[in-house]
Amino acid sequence: MPSSDQLREKLGLGPKPKPLFGNKRSHALNATRKMSKPNLQNKWVVISGKKYRIKLTAREIRTLDKKGISLTSE
């Protein structure tokens, strides 16, 4: 079974998305660390007649839908 990185490459996607880090800033300009996680969804993708489960972000799902690649959420 191919790794998720190999599946992502076959689908024309980049590397796995990682969380974003930054600072919350209050009115007094106090800095507090914050983290934004990617919106990951489990989807089944059909590649060469075989079904694989892969974690995709909502944005990647829209991109694959636009390309015409079939996705199911079984």
C-alpha cells in the first residue's frame, strides 16, 4: 500500500498541511501564542481502480472535485 505522501503526489497535491502558529494580540498588545489546525477530513479516493483512505483538507477536497477526481466519505 502506498504511503499517504505517495498518494498525495499521485493526486497532484503538495505536502501534508501543518498547523499555523502566531500571536493573539490584545488591545494592550499582550502576546499570547495561538495555533490554527488544518481542517482535515477522511475521504476515500479511487486511484487506478483501488480505493484508498486519505486525510484531506477542505480546500484540497474542493480542488480534487474541480479536477473531477472521485471522492467518497464512506
